[in-house]
Amino acid sequence: MKLIGFFNRDGGTFKTADMDAYEMKAEQVFRDAGHDFEGLVVSGSEIVAAMERAARRDDIDGIVAGGGDGTISAAAAVAWKNGVALGVIPAGTMNLFARSLHLPLDIWQVLDVLATGEVDQVDIGSANGRPFIHQFSAGMHARMVRYRNAYTYRSRFGKMSASTRAALGVVFNPPEFDVDFEAGGVCERRHVSAISISNNPFGPNTLLYADDLRGGELGFYTAGPLRPLNVARLAIDMLRGRFRENADVMVMHAREVHLHFPKLRSLANCVIDGELWPLERDIALKLHAGELKVMIKQGTAAEVAEEHAVRSAVV
């Protein structure tokens, strides 16, 4: 394959790495595996434009993106819109998409896995046309991200500390709002504190990411309205990977979800793949099955399919 690698020097693990050495290593690994590979170290403010220019080229088969979840989400959007493959180097704090793809979380080890792996086709979601690889959310999560962004931090540990402080702030001040939804043939109005729509249902893990991105359905979750004690209980259930058992949580699966917020505040926000965006009054969320080409470890697709077959047989 003809590939171009983009490494966000401002992203997570890369902030403390020798980026010249990393770029040289990446070029060596991919070229030794038979690929035509060029690596570029760019700043966070320049990386999206650079990826978009490269993806529009007729001679490019894929892009390899290294950075945090925000960088990877932007890279996935570029790859999806241009029909090229995406290789993920997890250099962020959570690395949720890389976990869903069952990739190593070590930035050096993943080079060999991608270079000698295979290309698979996985699902990607969109919210009013804006792509997302992990989730769209409104309510508590958006308030937490807004609180976190108000703090100053310069490191991965600082971001985690700010997230913890922000989460505590939401526990004692959870939002409440009305939402009309249509999903899977169900139309209903609910008074809630949180909404989350994920690219495939979350697995039974504490970080809330999909174990498989080939299921063809959105995960649709609402919670609330919640009081501080209920928020604390929900947080504990999430840490145990058992949030579905929480009495305040509603779980549905659907190919499309339509949301309407009848009393939308002018400054209301949502979160798309970890980034804060203005919340629109009407939102159409869709699952685009198998439309994103990704580079994964050789044999991963077959292993995941076998696991699903086993679980289905047990059920």
C-alpha cells in the first residue's frame, strides 16, 4: 500500500517522545513490510488539513494517524469521506477506538501490527452528517467536558486529574432536560440527565467502548433524571462495567436515532468523540455499516467473528 503517516507532536504520548526517532522507525517498519510509506510530524493545529490534502490524492491507499482520540476521530472522518484506509497509532489518554479495533496500545509495538496486518471494514456513525467513531452524548458528559476544559492542564496526568474534578462537579450538579426521540420504531418523550449514542453497543468494560465495530447498530442510552446520589450509583455501576443493570438507565439498539430537544438552551453543548460542540435542536444519528476501512492485526476480524458466534450460540 502507498501510505502517509501523520504524527501529532502535541498529542498525549508523543509530547514526551523523540519524534524524529519515531518517524524514522515508522518509515523503516512499514517499508520493511513492503509498503510505500512517508511519515510526517505535524502540530495539532495543522494535522487535519494535512490529512485532508493527502487523502484527496489519487495515488494514496491509506493514512496512518498518531495522536489522541480527537486526532483519530478527525482522521477517521477524512478516511471515510475519501474512501481510503486508516491506520491508528494510539498516542492519547483513553485510545478508545484503538481498543475497539483490538490494537496494541504501545506506540512502538503497534507499528509492526499495522505494517503486517490486514484491512477490514468497520462501522462509523454520523450526527447530522458529522462522523463519529466512538459516541455522541449530551447532558452529563457534555457538562463534564465543559467543566474539564475550564481547567488548565499540560500533561496526561493533568488531564486525568481535571476530568476527575469535573466529574465530581457533575455529581453535585447534574443537568435535567426533555428529549423527544425516535429509535427502532419507538417514539417517546423523556425527561433525562444524560444521553449517549455509540458506534455499536458498548461492551462490558469500564471505559465504555464497543468490543466490535461490525454489528451494524447504534447503542442508544438515556439516564435520569438524576439526583447526586443516583449519579454516584451510576458512576459506580459504570466502573464495574454493569451500568446496564442500573435502574435509571434505558438501553436500546437501532440503525438510526432521531432526537429533538423542545426546550434547548442557547448555550447547550454536546460531545462528539470527546470534543465539545454546540447542541442542535434536531439531530439525526445514523450508523454507516462497514463504510470505514481500517488497518488491523492479521486475523482479528476472524477472531471477533468467532467470538460473536460463540456468544450467540450460548444465548
